[in-house]
Amino acid sequence: MKKIKTFEEAMARIEELERENADLRKELEYYKQRKASGRQPHNAKWTAIYNDFVICYEKGMDLIEIADRNGISKRSVYRYKAYYEEMLKKNPKVVAGATEKKKGE
């Protein structure tokens, strides 16, 4: 970078840096607003699909049928199944009891 010798050169450089800064702020805002890729957190939508998966799985539906019913990938169904089995190992009464209550309602 060349050395700035005059006031006019300094002002021109400041304007150039302000434009660059504005462009970078726009780019940063774009990255803040874009949707994150990959697995999403366990929000209301995830919970609703998971609860439907549990009901269907305990009724004996095929995993492929569950995927088609909920409009999700086969891989997601296997993830739900792994999560279900993990929860079943930790506390079998809570997982099994939750679906029994829904069936009886």
C-alpha cells in the first residue's frame, strides 16, 4: 500500500474503505439471513413428525410407509428410529406410556 501524503488522498481512501465496509455489511447480512443447511434442531415441526413416527412405528407400519406419510426421507426415518430406541433404552415407561395415552384418547 502506498503512503498517503495529502488530505485529499486520505479522504479518497476513507470513502473507498466506507464503500468496501458497506459491501461487506450487505454480505454479512446475507449470511445471517440464509437458512442453515443440515439437520435442524428439535423444534415443534421435528417433534410433531417424531410423535407421528412413534405412533406409526408402534402400530407396526413399515418405515418406508412412515417416510411417505410424513414426506420425509428414508434416512430421516432411520434417524427417528435410532432416537426412539435410544429413548426406549433410557426410560421404557415414558416412551411406551406416551403413545399408549394417545391411543386411548
